[in-house]
Amino acid sequence: MICPRKGLCSNNKIFILLVADKLSHHYIKFCIFAVQFLRMEMDLLIPDKVHDESRQGEALLLEPVVGKNNGRKLYIESYGCAMNFSDSEIVASILADSGFETTSDFNNADVVFINTCSIRENAEVRVRNRLKEFAGAKFKNPGMVVGVLGCMAERLKAKFLEEEKLVDVVVGPDAYRDLPNLIEQVDGGQRAVNVLLSREETYADISPVRLNSNGINAFVSIMRGCDNMCSFCVVPFTRGRERSRDAVSIVAECTDLFNQGYREVTLLGQNVDSYKWKKPHPALSKGEGSEEVKGSEVLSFGEDLGEAPIVNFANLLEMVALVGPELRVRFSTSHPKDITDEVLYTIAKYDNICNYIHLPVQSGNSRILELMNRTYDRDWYINRIDAIRRIIPECAISTDMITGFCTETDEEHNDSVSMMDYVKYDFAYMFKYSERPGTLAAKRYADDIPEVVKQARLAEIVAKQQQYSFYRMQARLGRVEKVLIEGFSKKSNNDYCGRSDQNAMVIFPVTEGYKPGQYANVLVERTTSATLIGRIID
Ligand code: 5AD
Ligand code: SF4
């Protein structure tokens, strides 16, 4: 699958023209080949649930909180990863509590918020363009409060207020509880900024509202921030130090979702394998928050932990899996340096923990991995892949790959290609390196790979991945997949769609007796490179 995340498809169409202008005949032939693949793929994209392109810019709508109406309307739209979308739910929840109603039309809003992403330059360009569109609404309604939230707010801080004159309030990801005060400050005629990062904030006590959801899949944030300092990445600067959320509140939230009818939770964190939470003394069952999970199996599991003072990611996965066998558990993102055999054995042990691991490699070359400060090398990564294949033979694996990182040679790029040949990933999200101000790479290394070379390397791995996605899909032909039905397929109300355990999108005719939220056994009869197509069998 090609990258469904950052609008790469449309970018790719443009870059092929540039490449064709400048490169050798050999490359031109290769690029035409890549374009054919991209065209083929365009209407077959699987939305990546962690960074879903189809949700970029989506506005959040909530039921008003009875008795709390302050007569003002909030419009909030989100960009970037699932963590940002999940944060917008927290923001909406905080403001609903102060009496705000939500609207889907920013022209009618009193407060307009845009929750932003900084991971690559094009994500920021997109937000700047959107702010220009808000300017017209603010011109008509000068009392409107416009706010920038999230990673761009954190990266640019008060500078944003100078650069974008229409912005009144700038709020970083750890300061959302302060929003009601900040809005008051703006009402009083000032502009307001709070970009303080916290070592503790996890918003564990705020139950996020989920009204844009299908009532079947939900994201549950288990940690915030990142301590890894990959040299290309802006996240440690925008989201601060890593901290894990209270395991009891996570299990309570998953239990609550299950009781409401949800059948899949995706546990979210920048690096879930380093999840670590200290159990309150003396015992979980008597600790804070135990009320909410009373009666669930988790409590007895917590007690079974006995003297163990720490809940690690493998323990947490098990605790969530025990909420109920009908609740599917997914997670993202894993880190090759931290993923343990214990986690793999836990996945293998529980049928409801999905056989799917997103394990970003970023590069297949050890020198580049060192420059990226990924803290593992090629052999280590291969060892982790071998462990997954050994412990969970049916596991699907996806990755993130960056092309054209500083000083990357053709041979080093070929190591990334050969890593793809070794793993034969089910999916891959592929990016050209985009220098981000303030990161270690921006400070230490020149962004010296010409754009045209970055693009050609990207086209090469996109085409390669296309072959392997197709190969992986073909391997499912004739097999029966357990699919969680999510709703009608995008193209027809005569078909349902849902995901297999391995996260492949499956399309099959609507069948009497089956409805969204239920599991179905689907015999796979055809495939594309992104979708399995079949029919329900008993
Ligand atoms: N340039 C290109 N890709 C990046 N990513 C993160 N930072 C950059 C950057 N500066 C990619 C990595 C990461 C994914 C979420 O985004 O592959 O895993
Ligand atoms: Fe960024 Fe690396 Fe942390 Fe992922 S693990 S968020 S790439 S610093």
C-alpha cells in the first residue's frame, strides 16, 4: 500500500513530472511504471487508522451538555495523527463542560480551533492555508476567537501570534485544561499563550467524547510524549517528555467502551513498548480509580500481579485483552529497540489481540540509522522481525520508511530496498525526508540529498511496496478471515466492509443476520493490492 497519510498521492503525481524532466531514460521508464501503480492504487487506499488521510481537517461535533450552555459555539478541526484527533476530543470535552456547544460550520462559531501537526513541512503548509480561510470569517465577525492548538502551537509558540495576525490564542498539547481561562483572557481583549509542557499531564480523568465515531472502533491514549530523540523528528519538542497513563483508568475506559458496544480499541502512544506505570500501593483493587473497574476480570488480574510494582506494555495488553474476548485490541506505535518477546508472547496468547504490528524501520542501513539516532542497527531490526515470525507466524507487519535522509548514498538507499525484500511488509508508509527546524538532524547535518533524488528513491520504494502488498493479499486467497464489520463499504450499500485480524480491509456482500459491530467469517475470493474481497460463510 502506498502512503495514505500525507496527501502523498497528489504529491506523487507532481513529482513524477519533475523527475521525468531531469533524469535519465532508465529513471523515466521507472517513474512511468510507478505512476501506473499510483493511479491503480488511488481509489483503493486503505485509510490508515492511526493517521487517516480521510479524516484530516475533520470537524468535531458534540451533543450539548444539558444545563451548561453559555450560548457560545465552538468549531474544532484536527490534522495529523490519531493522537491529535484523540486530543481534540479531550479539548471538546473540557469546553463542553464550560458550556460551549459545537458547530460544524466555522462561519457560525464564536471560537474556532485548529489542532495542528508539525511532523513534515507540508503538514504545516496545509494549516497555514486553512488559517487564511478562517480570516474571511473573522473579518465578518471580529469577536470570533481563533486558536491554534497542538504541535505547531508548541513549535512556534508566541511567534505564531506575530506571524498570523488573526490568531488570538496559542495552546500546546499539555495545556488544554487551561483553555477556559485562556478564552476568558481573549474575551478581555488580550491575546493568550500557554505552551507549557508537563511531565505529568495525561488527561487520565477526562473521558473523551466520541461522537464522530462509528461506535465500533475507538482510540485510547495510553501515554503522551516521546523520549527517543530520533534526529529527524519534531515530536519530542512538541509533545514533551514521555509519560504513561494510569493503567486502571485505561482499563476502565476500555471496559466502558466495550459496555457501550465498541468492539475494537487501539491503544495509542508514540512508543507503546516503553509504557510503564507504577501500581499504587498497597493493591490495585484498593487504589484510586478501582471503583470504575469493579467487577471486571481486570481487577483480579491486577491482584494477581501480586508484588509486581510496575505494569509494562505486555501486562497492559493482557489487562485490556481480559476486558472481554469479543473486544479486539490493537496498538500503535511499536519501537524496534523496545519491543520485547514478552509482548510478542502476549499477542500470541490472546486471540483478541490482533496479529498486526507497526514496526517503523525508517532506514535499512546501519550508518543512516545511527545518524537518525534510532538506537538499533540493521541486524537488531532483522532479529526483531525474526522473533515476530517465530512467535506469531501469522502476524502482519507494517513500517515507516524515510528516503533521502542526510548523506544517504545510493548503496545505503539500496539497503532500505533490500530490507523491504527481507520483510515483505504488508503495508508501508513512506516519506521523503523533510528537515524540521530545531531537530537534532537540522542542527547537525546538511539536508544534502537533492529533492529529485529523494523523490526518485521514494518512487522506487513505493513501487516495491506495491508488489509486496499485493503478494501479502494474494497469500490470503481461499482463506477464511474473521472480520469485524464496521459498516457499508464506501462504494456500495450492498457491501459491508471491515478489517481482518491482520488489519487488511475486507469487502463482502451484506448478508442477512449480520450487522456492523458483529464478527463474520469471510472466505476470500479475490484481492487487489489493498483489499480482500469475499463472502460470509457460516
Ligand atoms: N521527515 C520525513 N518523515 C518523517 N517522519 C517523522 N519525521 C519526519 C521527517 N522530518 C515520519 C517517520 C515517522 C512517521 C510518523 O513520520 O517515518 O515514523
Ligand atoms: Fe519521533 Fe522517534 Fe519518538 Fe517516533 S520514536 S515520535 S520518530 S522521536
